[in-house]
Amino acid sequence: MKTISILIPTYNGTCTQLVSLLQQQAQALPIDYEILVADDGSTDNAVVCANRAINQLPCCRYIERPTNQGRAAIRNFLAREAQYDWLLFIDSDMSVVHDDFIYKYVSHPEASVIYGGVSIGGDAEALRGNLRYRYEKASEPDHTLEKRQQQPYHDFHTANFCVSRQVMLYHPFDERIRCYGYEDVLFGKQLRHDRIAITHIDNPMGFCSFEQNPDFMAKTEEGLRTLHAFRSELRGYSRLLTLVDGIHLPVVLAVIRLFFRLFGPQVRRQLCGSRPSLRLFSLYKLGYLVTR
């Protein structure tokens, strides 16, 4: 079995329960392990204080970073801090849904990069007005194991993956990306360029915690700005960018820009409300991107 460092970057989020459950699974296996949680300059003191309890768990360490460095830099920092040969990256807002989650990774035949996937949880009735939940649930059929295996480099995310420490140190995340979005996409693109295979397996973490609609809209817009800034490198790795690049008539782009300028604020208010429309969400993202 693999020796493993379980690495969890966090920002303004309490993850003590996640760490406790992972620690219990790892402790039950005949392996050497550690769990490192790196706080990327959280501004919520109550969260920081709560997460300090992680230091009391066996083989666990909570590292407080003074300033926010971004999603790419904090993951690279964790890779350098890790002591074992295999690194299991997990996002701090994930949930453990299977008792053999760690076992499936440490017992899997060696592969440079292994992605386990994500399953969408939550109460559908209670979350029917939550845009993030509705978006993730509608997208779930596109991220089955079969679909992921068809495009292994395009369907890769940082929420739940295991990687050789050597590979990670030689292929770090691109730290030019300091804001939200697409550091995982560029990482997958780099692996493809260097012919490092991504193995997809059925070993999901649960995604059960969804931000409120205004927060998700702000995060979406931040991601779209990242997409625009790195559009040259992300061509072929973003469906939205492919759609925009396929619009060859300037008059069509002009109409989209005009519609967004006239109606964008109204559409945004609808998406932040209690009955958001996924169709309008797609139109808003298109308009937001082409007006950059």
C-alpha cells in the first residue's frame, strides 16, 4: 500500500469534521500517513480558532498562512510540505461518503495521477432555489466515470485527486492564477502535454455544501475573468470559450454585448433570487465573457 499525505487547502471554512473522518479511515489502515491542512490567510477568526483543533488529532497538522496566496500557490505549498510519496488533495468543502475512500486510493495500482470524482448531495427540495446546487446537479451526468474516461484531461478537478509527489513537484500548479478558477484545467493541460496519464476511478467525495446565490454569482464572475485572462492557453479546454470562438459574425457578438449591457443587471438579480434559471445563467456567462 502507498504511504500518503492527505492535503487540504482551506480558506474561511471549518473542516474539522472532514479531517476527523479522514484520519479515522487512514488510522485503520496499515500505512504511514499524515493530514496537512493549510489555511490560506483566512479572515474569519472563528473559523481559524475552530480549525486549530485539527492539531490535536494524531498525524494531523493545521498550518496557518498569514496572507492569501491563491488556490494554485497553496496547493504547491502543501506539496512541498508533504513527506510521503503520494499526495491526496481534497477540497475543504468536500464530504466523506464512503468508508473505504482512503483504502481505494492507497490500494490502487500505481498511476501518476488518479482522479476519484465528485458526487452531488443535498436535499433537492430544500435546495431547489440554490443556483449552485441546481447547476452542479444538472451537470452531474456529464461527470460520470464513463464520461470522465472519454476525456481524461478535460474532466479533471482539484476537489479529489491523488498524485505522485515527484510528478507534483515537477508539474506544479500555475501560480499566475491567483483568483478563482481554471488552475486545475491548466494543470490537466500540462499533464497532457508531458504525456502523464490521468487515471479516472469511481471513488467520489461528496459535494453537499452550497454557497448562497449572490456568492456563487460573484465566484462565477471571478472565474470568467480568469478564463478571459488565460483564454489563449485555455482554448480547447472550455466549452464556453469554444462557443465564443465559434461566433464568427461580428454582428452576433455586438447583439450579445448589447443584450448584456441592457439586461445583464436584471438577469443577475433574477439569478441571485429564489427562483434562478439555468438557461439564464448560461446566457449571463456568455454575455459576461464577451463583454470583457
